[in-house]
Amino acid sequence: MRLLRTPAAAKGAGVLAAATVVLLMAGPARADEWVAGDLHVHTTYSHDSYGGPGDDNTGPEEAYTVGNSVATDFALAGVRGLDFLAISDHNDVRSQSDPGFGSAGVIGLPAYENSLQGHAQMLGARRVYDSGDKSTGAVRTMVDALRADGGAFQANHPADPVFGYGYDIRPDTVEVWNLPRIYQPPLPSASDNDEAIRYWEGWLDRGERVAATGGSDSHFAGTLAIQGPGQPTTWVQVAERTPAGLLAGLRAGRTFISHQPPGLGGPRVLLEADADRDGAYEATVGDTVAPGTPLRVRVLGAPGAKLELYSDGGSRAGTPVPVTGPSFEHRFTLPAGAGWVRAEVNGLEGNRTLMLGMTSALFLRP
């Protein structure tokens, strides 16, 4: 509850050490590990989540919006098998000084959700940054400051509200999967994930290495069964289990998304490449390999689903492939001229409402 708050963190604390090195043009993947988490979770510190009589920014007339404390969100994340959690309250970082932050054996990734022309995730932020007049120039300056501190800038659910900066401000990540996908417009949500995917693919078609992420956008205790931490889950490949390691993995594009957390049986979808053609498939999403490189997708935990591949312009790359077992592998190559490829797994062919998982992109360049 709000009555247990601790004072806000001291002003001026940066995101991470400015000396943090982030590899934007990533080479072949190292022998790192994949960790699971949720990059978009709210607590009662948000203005739209009621925390009881001590709540200072949500009144009892909105008691129907009762939400979770920081400790409860982390406890739920731990029970569901998540490794990390980003608390992203609206323009508020008080969660980071709450005793529950980083509890239950779950890594706490500093963040907040910034209300701009649309919404953006300030991943890694330990303070609230000045957005100025929210114009393109002011936001670009803010994003530069976030990155200088080691953070990453994410366009949240860019179709609702519309991310007003279009392709003028490059994000590090795009939240292509917001809420469970059964929440489709017009009801009960206007968050159009298919439109978010098209916006993200527009960055890929421009030659940019931007990662795809998902987030439950969990606000309310009453929706925990289908919209709690990890629904959906973002998996990130990391060299170390720290906030800095997570941010580096996000900025390198090493992500895939599952509709459920590990503890609830969410599948894994791994897109890989054999860059040196030795049979080891050492490259993964976020990497760049030569045209004609052997590629594969491994699908773990989704028997009976359909694997679908997409490439430049969001066009299908080949026909859907049935996933014939709990541990499935599909090998393929792409035609000459393809610049990127991604994979998704759906419960029914062509039905993204029943999407079970999807990957970020792997790039092909001469």
C-alpha cells in the first residue's frame, strides 16, 4: 500500500554509469543466456492505479482501479518464473526506492512510462527526465540524455495513443505486443498490436536495428489472471544478469516474446543463423549475416501451432510450417535481396489474435 512508501530517490542519479558500452552493430551471438521478464508493469504509484486511503494521486472514487504494490508485482513475477521486471509507473520512479523493488529473486530494471505525444518507456531511468515542450527536438534531446546514462528508449503501444514522432525519433525498442492479444480493437482495448508490428517493420525496412518487445501493461489487481506480470513475456539474451546486461541485450536486438511466462508454460521461439557454415548456428536475432546464410527457427513448447516467417515489407517468406512436436526445428534460406527476417508462431495459421510467440529480426547484408 502507499502508506509503506519510502522517500523518492535523490535527484540527479543517472541511469547507469556513463561508461557503459552498448554494442549497436552486434556481431555473432556469444554463449549468453536467455532471461524472461516483463518490461511494462504498473503499481499503485501510478495515477491510474488505486492504492488505498494513503494514495496521494488516485482517490477513493476510483477504487475500482485498485492495483498492486511493488512487492506484490515482484512476488507474482517470481512465482511465474520471471527473471526481471520493469516497474513503469507514469512519470514516477518512486517504486525504485520501495522496499519491494528487486525482491523475490527478480531483477528490478529501473524505468518509467513517459507521457509524450504517445507513450514511451524510459528503460533504465533512475530519475524523471525533462521532456521540455514534448516537441521532436525536445524529445530527441531527452532521448540523447537517457542513452548517455546507459538507458534505452522504447515506443510503447505506438498505435494507441499514436506515437506522434513517427520515424523522426528512432527508438531502441518498439512494444509490438501490449496486453494479451485477445484484447483487440475496438473492444475491450484500442491497442492495435498488428499496427504496432507494422510500425516496427517500418524501422526494419529503413535498415535500422530496432528490437521488438512485449509488455503486460498490468495496472489492476482484478485482471491478474490474464494480464499480470509476464502476459506477455519478453525474453532477452544477456551476458550478465544485471540491469546493464538487460539494457545491452535490448539495444542489441536480442529479444523474443512469448504469450505466457515460463511458469505458465509460455513457448520459446529462437531464430538463429549459421554465419560461418560450420553447423553450429551461432548467430541470432539482432545479428547481421551474409545473404544465403543457412537459417533456422527452433520452437519449444508449442506443438500443433503454425510457424510463419516474415521479411522485407512485412511480406510472408514462404508458406506456414506446422510445428509437429514440443521441440521443433525448421531450417531454411531466404531469397537474394532479403534484408531481414523474423518469425512468429500462431495457434491458427494467419490468426495473430492467437499468437503464441514472435522474434525480433535477424538481418542479412552483403
